Amino acid sequence: MTLRWFALACAIAACLLIGLGAGDTWINPFHAGNGLENTILWELRLPRLLTAFAVGGLLALAGAWFQVLLGNPLAEPYVLGVAGSASAGAVTGLMFMPESTWVMSAGAFIGAWVGIVAVLFFSRLGPNRMLLAGVVLAAFWSAVLALLLALLPEQGLFRAFSWMMGDLSHSDLPVTLLLLAWVIALACGLILSGALDKLLLGERHAEALGVDVKRLRLRLLLLASAVTALAVTAAGTIGFVGLVIPHLMRLIFGSLHRAVLPASAIGGGLLLVLADSAARTIIAPAELPVGILTAMIGVPVFLFLLLRRN
Amino acid sequence: MSIVMMLANLTVERGGSTLLSALSCPFHAGEVVVVLGPNGAGKSSLLLAMAGLIPAGGNIDVAGKPLSAYRRSELTRQIAWQGDLPPTEFGLTVKQRLVLAAGEAGSNIEATAAAMDITPLLERPLGELSSGERQRTELAALMLRDTPVWLLDEPTAHLDLKHQIQCIHMLKAQKAHGRAIVTVLHDLQQAMAIADHLILIDGKGAAEYGTATQLFDSERLSQLFNAPVVGQGAVLVPDYGGDDL
């Protein structure tokens, strides 16, 4: 197990180097040649790298929590329709103030919470009802989003699509806030980790082992939703990180959450740092939406895990 | 023998119909109470109600205190419940399952696993076990719970003959150590081997409590199960040869 954590530490170092160095031009972080390179490294790339790390970590944590909360290994942060409602909120913001990233982010945050409250209202915390309500509401939000996109002025469309596929280039949230959220979310997860392990045995067995399941479900739903709302607000909808990383980490570190959660928080961050580095590099100086890259990395990894499990 | 648990006018409902009505009985330390009845009569529901896992009418006292006055975490120090483990998808291993049951004081895991013949399975995910292996794992998890009361829902289900016998021996040993055991069983021979008292549930709301000597009666059991039971005294068996069903 120590070896696995050591490997993860090495991966952190490698991803930091790649995240800082990669881009339009490669800059060696240890030998930044001039003032401009220093500015690019520490004032542009470092904040973006930290944003990507925090957002990826938050998405992976939310994915791990939703999987246990719903008892479903296919669950991910957007399973309850939060991506759709946040997107609808973001596009609504764009309609009113097309130039303001801040208004779009606020719209996404409000939209995410409207989606969460709707799921909570219709599901009453039953896992199956929650999943069903999430699927139906996701379809509803997707229809609302299509309607809003049809009404959106042409100049806002590119911005909307770019955000919907994941976009770290316009994040308005302070990096410190996101990193603080990452730390708090992980700490909360670790506090709940014993109860989460028991919930893996099913609701009744968890209760028989002393877990107040209803309270735990409510806490988990609020925690995972808050984290998802924050990640969506910061970077749009980025898929597959929250689905793939918890599975990968369970495979490497086992099923107990005191290992899975920190490993996911780090692994999710690293995946998004790598994907964002690739997104900034592949067609430089232009950028690809990072969500495309996470899907391209995430889908083969998930299929590999599926085949391995078979 | 001291009373560790007491039911007074217990009523259990499911889906709008009353499974059990006004059941009153004590449970003593060092005693086995076997719950018998046809499928769907409410045997498992009785255990769930006694474990505080489903709501029930009437009163349940545990160690002289109403069950409702316990916090869930406190109740786990009084009552251990064993039931079917639902399918788990997240790769939890047998050893991890036992650690979760044992809690912080989980030092007996290896010895308990050996007692239930699951030592070679310790690193296997629960999802890869056969039904019998899962049942032995659940019995081992129960053995790690040092509570005054054990509630077992068909502990010998899915087990081969050797492990059925092993399970009955284990329950007898626990009884000798002063544990109060309430168990649902379907096998009359097993019930007769360990029961001090019986609870007979007919599925229409009526429940009868009495000593094994009083209630082990071929006519009464035939009526309960709506199936022929023949024999006398300590030897009662289903009549597989007859056509009287």
C-alpha cells in the first residue's frame, strides 16, 4: 500500500511539471528564461493548474459519494441532472449579460442548486426514487436548455457550447476558494468514511451497525451536490472524472473510504490537470474544451476497468 | 436467568396488513427462542422490529429501557442482527466486511474466520462468493458482535450439511455463554435441537409463545404450516411420503 501512495506522489510531481510546462510553448519550470516566461508560468499556468486540480478532485469526490449514496457504480456527479440545471442557469445568465463571465457563473451556481432542491423534493431521499427523479429531471433540464439555446443570440452560442463542454479558461472563482473547498470536502469525506464503508453493505446492515442512514444520506446528498455545484460553476460540465476516478482508485487502493476518498481527490485533480494541459497544447495557440479530453481519456479507462472486472 | 429483552403487545404491519398482533414475551440470557411460521408470515419482520430497523407498535424493552430511548449507535452494543446481505458492487472484501462488524476491537477476526471456515476467503470480494460462503461470512460477522442479544434470520439457509451442523453447534455454545438468541428457522430438526422457547406466527396476525415442550406438537405444526407433520415428542418431521397437502 505504501508503494501505491508513493506512486501517487510521483504522479503528482509529474503532473505538476507537465501542467506548468505544457502549453503554446514548452517552458521548463526549473529554468524559466525571462520575465515573460516567469509571468506565464506563475501568473497564468499555476492558477489554472490549481483550478484544474481542485475542480477535478471535487468532481471525483462527488462521484465517489454519489456512487455510495445511490448504491450504483454508474453514478457520477451529474447523475441527478445537476449538469442540465446548471447549464440552463448559465445560459440564462448569458442571455441577460452576454459579456459577463461572472453572471454566467452565478447563473450556473443558482441553476445547480435549483436542480438539487428539485431532486430532494421529489425523491425524499430514497435512493431509487432519487435516481428516477434525477433521470426525469435531467430530461426536463435538457429540454429547458435546448429552448434557451434556441433563443440565445448568436454571439453567445460559442461561449455557451464551450462552457457546456468544460472550460477552465474563464474560471471566475478564486483559486484559494476552490482549494479550500477541496480541503474541506476531503475532510468531511474522511469524517464520514466509516459510515460510508458500512453503507456499502446496504441500508439495513448499515443501520444495524449503528449508522443513522437517513441523516447520512442527507449529509452526503448536500455535500456531493454543493461540491458539484462549485465545480460546475468554476469550469462548466466536465464529464467522466467523477465516474472513472473513484473506480480506478478502488481498484488500486481497495474499497475502504479512508483510502478511496483522498486517492480520488488527488487522482481526479491529476486527471484534469493532464487533460487541461493536453487541451491547451494539441491545437495551440487555440484551445480544446477540456471536457472532450476527459471523455477521450475517461472512456477507454472505464472500458478497460469493465473488461478487467469481467 | 435474567431477562434481557421484553416484548409487550408488539404489533408489526407491512403493506397495510397486520402480520403480528399483541405479541408479548420475555427473552432471557442463555436461552434460544426459535421463530417458526410459513413464508411471508412476518418472521423476518419480527426480528427487524426487535432490532429497531422497522417501526412497530407496542413496547420493546432492551436491558430494562425502551428500545426507542436508545440512539442507534447505543443499540448496536445491545443487539446484533444477521440477515441476508444484499449484492454489493464496490469490491468490499470478506476481511473488510468482518472489520466493519468488529469495529475498533476487531482482534478476533482471524480466529472467527477460522471457526467459520472462511480463512481462504478473507481477501475475496463479497460479490464473488457463493450463497453459502456469504452466509458463513455473515455468521462470522455476527460472531464478532459481543452483544447480549443476537437476532438471526435463517442462519442455516444456503449452508451445506457440515456447516449447518457447525452453525447449530455455534449457537449452542453462544447460548452456554449466556447469549440470548432469537432465530428464525425452517428446519424442524434444527429448531428442536436448540429451542428453549418457540414463537409460532401464522401470518394472519396471531402469534403464540411457549416452551418448546408445549408447542412442538405435530398437530399444531401441521396446522401452522398447512402441511403434514408427523411424529411425537422430540422427533417431528415433515411427511414427504403422504399426499395430504
